[in-house]
Amino acid sequence: MSKILPIVKAFQSYLTDERHFSPYTAKCYGADLRQFVEFLCEEASTTIDMDIEQDSFDKRDAMSQQPGACAASMPTSLTKMICGADVDLIRSFLSHLADQNYSSATMARKIATLRSFYKWGERRGLADSNPMTLIRTPRQSKRLPKAISLDQVIAKHFGGQTRFSSLVFSNDGGVGIPTRSNTHPSGPSVHIDRVKSRVPYHPASIAVAGFPCVGKTL
């Protein structure tokens, strides 16, 4: 859907002019709101008429400057549906999104868009109320931290002692499989096959359990 409702344009202008969001961020907010508009079109079995929507927004904007004005007499439009949305309508939209198997992070972003939009709409006097106050953001799964391999530990502690510090001390991809290019405990230096150079060996009190090629210390 390429048509953008005037109320959505007004919200995007607020984001860039007053909140100093980047044009790209404002565009992303607008994309989420256009998806909401598409849902309303399907629910009401209607299409966007830009003349009606512009007239509806202008009247709604004018009424926001008049305390006590009633919007009930305004003609039916998508703008009126958006401004008069209740929590049941929002939940129906979120259920529609859930059926499309969006990730929890994407759902959280779309909810944040609606939350910001209705907070702005209520403050400006365009929305009848803020239905997002009763909507919770879904919990997002936490990612486990990645563990580093022994070779990465060696490279971090001793990499600065050689001009080849960017090389991991193995060619096993950092998974810790003993190879000829791993550190060697028997001699006073470490031999790296790939660069054909010798790196000074410095004992350290780093315990390396379960790694037979290194021994008790490095």
C-alpha cells in the first residue's frame, strides 16, 4: 500500500521535527502504521480515499483546538477508526500479526510504534484515548553469551608479543583441537608453521584443564 494517511504523515513529521529522529527511523514507524491501516481496511472492507481522509484529519485537528468538541458526528473514515480505536481493536491487530509468525523482537517494535503514536495522538488531542496503556510488550528471549576458545585466550594474552598478533595460535578455527600450530610446552619457544617464525615463550600461571597439548602452564 503506497498511500500514506495524513495523520501518519503528521506523526512522521513530529518524529523528525520535534523528536529529531532520522528520516529512516520515521519511515520505519510509518511502515508499521501503514500495516495497521491495511488491517483496518480489511476489517472495514474499505479502501483509502485520500480526499475523505484529508478532510477527516483536518476536522479532527481543528476540533483538537476546541476543548469539549465531539467527534461523534464526523463521517466514517479510517482516520476516525484510528483515533477512536479501543484496546479490543488493538488486540485484534496484534493477533493478526501473531498469525504471521513475526519474531518477538519484531512484535515488540510494532507495539512500540503504536505506543508512541497513540501517546502523541492523545497529547495532541487527535485520539479519543490511548488504548496502548493496557497492552503489554511481549518478553524477548535472552541470548546466552558466547564462550571463547583456548586459542582466543592465548592470542589475547600473548598476541602482542609478536608482530603476527592478528593470527590465532592455531589453524583449527578456534575450536581448541590440538595441532602442530598450537602452543608447544616442551621447548622454550612456540613454533607457528604458517609464518615460519619463532615466538618467545613466556610461562604464565594460567591453568589449562583438559588440554593435553599445553600442560599445566603456558
